Amino acid sequence: MTELVTTLSTFVAMANANKTLMDGTTKPVRQIIEDNDVVLAVWQDFAQPFGIGTLTIKGAAVLRNISADGVTSFCRANAIPCDSYEQAVALLEVLGEPDTLN
């Protein structure tokens, strides 16, 4: 459980840091997606455990392979701040990997 909280905290910190990059265009979001192997959308959601909602925007296959193999793997990861689940889904549909299974 502690690992999960630490991981969520890390992604929340990444998303919060990336808020400063957001300029109202898709350019910084596209850059984050392009520069990383795994990208999560992160938003505050009190209905979710720990009050954090996440959706994989890029790297679902990478995460599935790591989980299935049980092997630690190095990958570049980052997070994009979102206001809601709906915004995260829109981000996935417009800029995310096609056919991503979440």
C-alpha cells in the first residue's frame, strides 16, 4: 500500500509541476507525451482511492509488460494535469495512443 501511495504522490507532483508549462495550447502536452514512455493524466477525484484519478495516456503496453514479466524496467514517465475524468478521456482520444486499453 505504501508503494502505491508513493507512486501516486510522485505522479501528482509531476502533474503539478507541469501545470506551469500549460499555455492553453496542445504544444506542451504533445511534448510531454512525445518525450516519455509512460504518461498518465492525473486529476483530483474524491470518489477514487486516495482522492486521485488517473488514466494512462501513453505506455499502457509498457506497463502491462512490466506487470506480466514481474521485472523492473526503466522507462521515462510523466503526468499531465487534468480537471476531470472527461478531460482525461478527451486527451486520450485526441493525443493518446490509439487503441489503448486502460
